Amino acid sequence: MYNLVVKDIKLAVPPFFFLFPFLFGALMLIPGWIYFIVLLYFCWITIPNVFNQFKAQNDLMFTSVMPVTKRDMVKARVTVIVGFELLHIVIAAIFGSISMIIYPNLTYYFYPPNMGFWGLNLIMLAIFNLIFIPMYYKTAYKFGWALFNAVTAAMLFAGISQWLGIQNSVVNGIFYGTDAQQVTTQIFILIAGILIFAAFSIIAYRLAVKRFTRVEI
């Protein structure tokens, strides 16, 4: 399992890809920006490039001749995806905290980078995983349609969530507020986001294994 993860990283993740979390995360320093875009860059740029590398390197055939099971192949790939997602979100959250320190009196039109916002980002990535990973493993080779559907769903979630934050007074109060009760609610949203991200990623993995076992290599 560990060797498969290392193989996936070395085969499809050039070293400069590890700079992406910092480059994207630094966008959190733009005051009052649409911060959902920071994590969407992962879906728009990182995932397409990584999976294009897998395809270009003929990874499926290469891995299939190794003494590993299809379940382990899926587990390693999902581990790489989830690991990169967590790396992006942790670094973005660090930059977000710095942004809130730099601009303490900023009035936000779009969501401020507080704990509730990061809970929403985790849910957004959970939706992305639930759609992309199982759809990709229908073939374990073609990723374009799976990526399109997953990115569309993630963008819709981000757009609707942000629209509610602007238009709905209750949602606005929860995510923009700084009172103790509102901060507590934001913490619960973050916890819910973590649980949903974990659950959806596990479900995506299990569905992917089920589909991949039917694939003829």
C-alpha cells in the first residue's frame, strides 16, 4: 500500500505540484475575495494535470502487472487524492488565518475564512470525491467526464452556499457573525464538514472498488 502511494506520487506528481497548495493558499491574502475559488483551483488545475500524467504514463497497465490487488490500487489513488486535498485546505486555512489578522476590521461581502467556511469547503470537496472517484473507476482510464461532473457539482455547491450567505439573513448571521454563539455554530459546521468529508470519501472509495473489479484490463 505504502509503495503504491509512493509510486503514484513519483509517477504523476511533479515536485512543483507541491508548490500549488502554497500558491493557491496565498490567494487567501486578497482581502474580501471569493475564497471558495482557492480550493476550486485544486479541482480545476491539480486533479486534471495529475490524472493526465497517470494516463500519459500508462499507469493502469503498469500497475496491473504488479503483484497488487485492484482494491489496493484504488486505496492508494484515493489516499493520494485525499492527502492532496487536506494539504491544500490546511495551507489555505493557515493563509486565511493570517488574512484575518492582517485585515481585522475588513467588512466581508463574500464568506470570511472562518471555521464555518472551512466546513463548507470540506463538504464541497466531499461532493467532488463522491462523484469523481466512482465515475473515474468505471474505466480507471478516462477521467474527463467524471471530472466535468464533479467540478460542476462542487461549483454549484459553492455558488449556492455563497448566494445563501448573501441573501439569507439566518445563514448570513451564522457565517459572518463573531459572537460566541455564532462562533460555536461555526465550529459545529467545521466538525460536520470533517465528518461528511470522511464519510463521502470512504463511500467513494468503496463504490470505486466495486466498479473497478468489473473493469477488464
